[in-house]
Amino acid sequence: MTLSIPTMAQMAAQGQQPEILFWVGCAGSFDERAQKITRDICKILQHVGISYAVLGTEESCTGDPAKRAGNEFLFQMQAMANIQVLDGYNIKKIVTGCPHCFNTIKNEYPGLGGTYEVIHHSQLIQQLIDEGKLKAEGGESFKGKRITYHDPCYLGRGNDVYEAPRKALEILDTELVEMKRCKSNGLCCGAGGAQMFKEPEKGDKDINMERIDEVIAVNAQVVAAACPFCMTMLSDGVKNHNKEDQIKVLDIAEITARANGL
């Protein structure tokens, strides 16, 4: 599929207003692995005919890492700059593939004057499945496989989004298995709270290694993720266990795109 991804500036110059703004996020913009997820989200939006745009170079970090690391001043500077851009384009609805961006814009920005309808890409996928716009006709690559879903902290416990990602997996001809710690009792991948950007603290075992132990325990062949931070941590855990040939880590958007032949 050939992608045509307009920016808000381009659409504004043409006097157009998209249905949604796709907030790409730092990882989705700069991390090579997360860029694949970004492209698949765009493929899904284009496939179902949703009018969307990105901010492009006008998009900055939401400020989440700064806030979690304790730098409230830097967070508010970044947030206010983003709110100014969003309001300048009269943005009402935002979809993002990152639970950290999702949580920050949805729950932190209103206190600074930025109020928007914010949804995670798994929620959008669930809506599109319910509307019959997304199916699983091309999901042969997942047929008969055991898939487990890892709940991102800011999506699950932080915002009570548990069923939307699982909905995307339930329509596949697969066996969906749950790890010992899941949903409200899920185990963090180890990247939250700005831990992604520092070396792990001394302990018996790195959290992401412990999480992959739980994946192995349920004999899962695919780990479904819904966060670029989780994607990195889980992939590193699989590599550390030398299980790259047996366990694949894929985002919900990637699984959905493949299942719909995109």
C-alpha cells in the first residue's frame, strides 16, 4: 500500500480539517522498530477511509519523560508549546500509538488548558472491528498460533483499557492465552517512569526478563504489545532468552494490518 500522509500545515493551507490528528510520538518518529508500527497505523487509517493528518516537525515530545523523572518545569514548557500548536489547528480528536502520549495528553494537558478527545490506536481498531470495517480475512499467518497480550501500564492500570487490544486478537483464528500477571495485575515491562532512559537498578532480575519468563510459561508464539516502550523491552527480553526464532513481538497495529492484508 502506498502511503500518503498529509501534515496539518498542508491541510490547513488547503482549507481542510481532518477527522483526527495522528500523534506519532517520539518513539514512533525516531525509533526504527516503532516506525514500522507508525506506518501500519497509517495503513489502517487509510484503508478504512478516515481523514487524518500528522503535525510533522511541529510535533514535540509530550513531556511525559520529563514529568516522570521529576522535572515539572520542563514538562509544562513542552506541554504548553504543544497545546498552542494543537489549538492553533483547532484539533478536537487525537489518536496515538503510545500509551505514554495517550495518558499525558488525555489526563495531564486539560489541567494546562488543552482538552481533547484522545484515543489509543487499539481503541480505534476495536471501534473499526465493531463497525465491520476491519476483519481478519488475511490472518493466515497467525492461524493456530498461541498469542499472549502484554498490558502496558499507562493503558491498562492507568486508563482501564483492557478489552480493546484483546478485541483485535479475538477475531483471529488463534489461541489467546493470558499470562499469570495480566490486566489490573499486569507486570510492567520495566520502561515506565522514565526508566527507559537509564540503566536498570541492581536487583535479582531485570523486569523485562521476568516478563518473558511468563511468556515462555504459557508457550506463547507471539507477544502482542501496544506501546513502543514495551516493544523495546519485550524484544530485548526475547533476545536475552535466545528465543527470537520461537517468539515474535508484534504491536496490535501490525497484527491488525497483516490480518487485513495491508
